[in-house]
Amino acid sequence: MEENLDGLSQQEDLENEPDLTSVVEQAFDEEDYDEVLSLTQELHPADMAHIIQQFPAQKRLKLVEFLHDKISGEILTFLEESVRESILPLFTTEEVAAAITEVESDDAALILEDLEEDKKREVLEAIPIEERITLEKTLSYPEYSAGRLMQREVVLCQPTWTLGQLIDSLEDLENIPEHFYDIYVVDEENKPVGEIPLSWVLRHPRRTPVAKVMNDDVRTVPVDLDQEEVAYIFKRYGFSSMPVVESDGTIIGMITIDDIVDVIQEEASDDILKLGGVTEESSLYSNIIQASLSRFRWLFISLINCLIASRVIAHFEKALDEFVVLAFLMPIVASMGGNAGMQTLTVTVRMLSMYNLRVGHIVGSVKREIGIAALNGIALAIILSSITIAWTGNVKIGCIIGIALIFNFIWSGFAGAFIPYLLNRLNFDPAISAGPIMSTTTDVVGFSVFLGLATTILF
């Protein structure tokens, strides 16, 4: 019992302990720069990057100006892209070049691609020729492809070696990766023919031939494959690393699981932001003006949607004049259909981001979503109709709103599943485009069906 109390006390102390970012910010505001240095000098690069990001935009620039000789290349790689892009102009060409040479090739490309073209050329000219050629080749691959994601540093061996020779060769490698999990076996043409996890190397005697213990069912990633598809392969098969190959099958690098974790987080965040009509530029780390301008487009589209819906309502002016209660009830039909549609839309966009859905898959998905929407629509229609009849005393109005709700739910199930798929086939991003279309259709269909039924039945 006493141990439990001690544990609770320690937990409370941790919860009450001030956030390090707040402490650093307070010291910085008070111009206690020695304290700022003391608080930040022993931090892990990821923690230092976190503090930089949490500072308000203008104050962040002043902090970076003060600490910029302490900001390593590794810290830069841990920063969000928008933050890194905003602070890189504060560094000289030589400083950026030095930071790039500290990190592995995939992280170096990450920093370079955030530079202006002129600055990028200057930095490339300031680094050793071998590294420059490597980075220029990496940057020539499409953005968000395996070629951009991979690191060039990779451990290779021949199938004729023994494990002892393999271990001894690691001592002579100059560009051995900082972290690696598999060693790839290649033939004379540098094409992968097998792989050996590091754990297998340690579990067998030194005299064991590589060909005897290697896994010859090695999977590779084409250099131009989209990073989302690469992430799906890692998730599906549980890989810790995969070799990247050119079109002729020669190995040119590898992708490791830590890169994939970043991709999964980046893609998931991107989809969530897009569904809300928010871009990376309007996220937590941007200034108010940038955020406002970035979000304005979505709000303007929403305004157009409202005007279209208002035009539909105006068409049924007579019904609203005769039965004022309809004006109170019709937003329920549209909003409930919109909510159901957004649920379906979210599921479908998620499926599209994780899998390459074929026609057969989407047909099954549409049927399933229509079924789910119909069941929910019927259940909610019974509840809403009962409440409406009890409130208005008019059975017809209760039936009208129930039928309209069921119809709009069924439409939302179809539209929420089919519209994202159609947009994806037309090469539009469904995470951005589907939301406004979904909102417009559910509003227009909801108002039209509800008021159309009211006009037909009540008059």
C-alpha cells in the first residue's frame, strides 16, 4: 500500500511539473539566455525540435537565431516541414551544407527539398562531390516516392561469402548505416538475391556460408513506387526494412521502418486535415494570416453550398408559408444525412488511402454502406416521426419527415462511398474534393425530398 502511495505521489509530481517548453520560453522572454542554453544543451534532437515548434512563429525565429549554431542536422530532420522551411533561411549556405553532411542521405534530401532553388544549388556546390551526386540523384525521383524516402547507405554481401567474412567486412565500410536491420545478398550485377536479418548472423557460426542461411524470397520496392503503397507493403508483411531497386532490378538503397512510421503519420494527418478543409499551411505551426487564407477556400465553398440549398428552399415557399413547422424540421433531415454521409466518406477515404480499391471492391463497399445507412435511417426515422407526431399532432408531417430521413440516409450511404471512389479514378484527391460535394448533395437532396413530399401530400 505504501509503495502504491509513493507511486501516486511521484505521478502527481510529474503532472504538476511545469512543461519544459514553458520554462524555456519564460527564460527566453526574461532574456536569461544562460538558462536557455542550460535547459536545452543536453536535450535529445527530437525534444529540441519539439520546443522550437511549440514557440509562437515570430518568437520561434528569434529563438533559432539565438541557438542556430547549436541546431544540428538531426534536429532539422525532426521538425515539421512547414517549420523547417520557415527557419532554414536563417542559416548560411555553409551551415546548411554542414548539417546535411551530418545525416543520412534520406534525411539530407528531406532538408534540401525545403530550400529555395537558388539556395539549394549553393548548398549542393558546398558539399563533397560524391555526396552531391548522391543527393542530386535522390532529388531527381518523384516527390513522395520510394526514391525520395530511401537512404543510399545499405549493407551488401555476396552469396559466396561466409558469415565471418560478412562480419569482418562491416569494420571496413565507411558509409555503414547508423541503423539497419537486414543485410542484402546481391549477385554480380548488384541485384538482390537474398537477405539476412542481423539476428540470423548472430545465431550462426562464422564459418556458415551466406547462401545457406539467407532468405532467398527477398521482396523489393521499385524506386518510383508511391510512399503510401510502400507503407502498405510494410504494414501487410511486417517488414523492418526493404531494398529499393531501379527499373533494371539493381539495388540502390533501402527503406527502414522508422521512415515508414513517419509516412503513416504524415499521410494520416494529411487526410484528416483535408477532410476538414485544412492544409498543412494552416496547421498549428503557421501564423494567423497564413492559416486564415488557407482555410478561406473551404469556407467559401461552404458558402456556395448554402446558397444552393437556400435556392432549393425558396422553391417551396408556399409549403413553408402554410406549414411553418416544416421550417423547424427540415434542417434535421439535411444535417442528419450530412452527418451520416461524412461517416461513410471518412471510411471510404481511409480505405482508398490504405488500399487500391478495384471496381468489384467498391461495388461491395457501396452496397454495404447503403445497408448500414438504411438501417440507421429507419431506426432514426421511427424515433423522429414519433416525436414529430407527438409535438405537432399531425400524422402526415410525421410520416413525411420519416420517409425523407430514410431516403436521405440511403443517398448519403451511396454518395459517401461512391463519390470519393469516382474522384479518385478521375485523379482528384477525394480527401479534399469529396467533402464539399457531399455536403451540397445531402443538403439539396434532403431539402428537396422533404419539401417535395410535404407539397405533394399536404396540398
